[in-house]
Amino acid sequence: MKSNSLVRTAALLGVLCLAVPVFAKPFVKTINITQAAKVGQVTLQAGEYRLSIDGNKVSVQHGKDQVAQSEGRWEERDRKSDYDAVLLGENGQVKEVRFPVRSAYSYSASSS
């Protein structure tokens, strides 16, 4: 009887662990861009922006206005970044945004 109860409890905990990411809040972080950078089709000028990452959707705000959005994905790294960093490609397209609190966030080639 006890082992049946233990198996049921373990199964319930397993299902809950799988469901928790569905209810996760968006990751929000303020970043500083030191030169012009493209997110999707939008070119952002140097300044302070707020990134909101919700699953694969990335929204960029400047002040109270949403100025860009794109798609991306979390990529696992061997270790966390020591600081915030925005990595640009040769055409000024944002390739990665790294945070010291989580794995690097890499943008897909989406043009949205």
C-alpha cells in the first residue's frame, strides 16, 4: 500500500515538473546597446532597451514603446556569461544576447 502511494506521488511530481515551464513568466532584462543593431527588420540606435523573452518570442522596448520583435531560442552554454553582452553579426544583426543569470539567448534568422 505504501509503495503504491509513493509511486503515485512520484508520478504526480513528474507531471507537475513538466507543466511548470508552461506557466513560467517572461525573462525581462534591460540592456545597453553601444552601436546601431538590427533586431528582425528594425535597426535600433545606441541606447538603453528592455528585452522581454517569452518562450521563442523576443520583444524590444525603448521607453514605453515596443520598437522591435523577433524570434529566438535559449541555447545551453558550457558556462554562464560573466556580464551582459550583445553580440552582433557583420551586418549589425543581433546574433546573441548573453546574461550572467542564464544561458545565452541566440536569435534565429527570423525577419519578423
